[in-house]
Amino acid sequence: MLVHTKTTTKSILPMKSPIKFAIAALALGVVLPSSRAQDAGTPPPPPPAGEHEGRRAGPRGDQLKFYTEKLNLTPDQQAKVKPILEDQKKALEALREDASVDRDAKRAKFQEIDKAHRDQIRALLTPEQQAKLDAIKEGPGGPGGPRKPKE
């Protein structure tokens, strides 16, 4: 005689659980996006020491390094170029912050400051280095030259 036992699989969740599950899912749907919105409002951590904030590498970033690499500056030349670049940076920052000067006048003054400091640096260079400096000035991406399109 065979006895047939009724095997049923019990639901893992009781009958009321799907409703609770739906409510919990809705609550998470409301809470998670608002916590992400709070995260989006917090500023990113500052960059490690020594890195430039928002500045790109190249002639507008670490200029001394750029000119040292491109022009093969000697240590003596580097020591003489560094204060010129620091003075240029201060002059450009002061002009950038001067709200009394209109945009076109600022652009002209920026170019004057750039040329004056470049001429001071040029006087410290060998003829070969001067030719390289002129090529940087005229080439794409060089200071004052046309920019390369972003890829």
C-alpha cells in the first residue's frame, strides 16, 4: 500500500511579505537617490600636495619643468628662469583678479606680460635654445600659439 504524502513547498515569505517587500523597495527608492544627491553636493577631496588644481601640464602648468625639458636648460639657467616665471605668475594672477580692466584690455595686457617675461628668459638662452623657444611660441599648443583640438 502506497501512502501518498502531500509535499508542498512552503513559501519562504509569508503572504504579507510581498506587501512589506514592496514598501521597503519604495522606501529605498526614495532614500538612496537623496543620499546620492547629498554626495554630489560635497566637493571632491583636494589633490595630493604638489599637484596643480585644474591645471594642465605643459607651458601653462609647471612652466619651469616644461622649459627645462623643451629647451634643455642647465641648472644655472633654471635658477635664473625660476624667479622670472614666478614674477610672471604673480603679474598674471593680479591682472586676472583685477575687475576694473575689461576683457579686451586684459587680453592685450596678458600678451604684454607674457612677451616681456619671455624676452627676459630668451636673453638667458643659447642661440640654439632661442630657436627652440621661438618654435614653441609659434607651434600648436605653445604659449600664445593656437591650441590643439581636444580629442
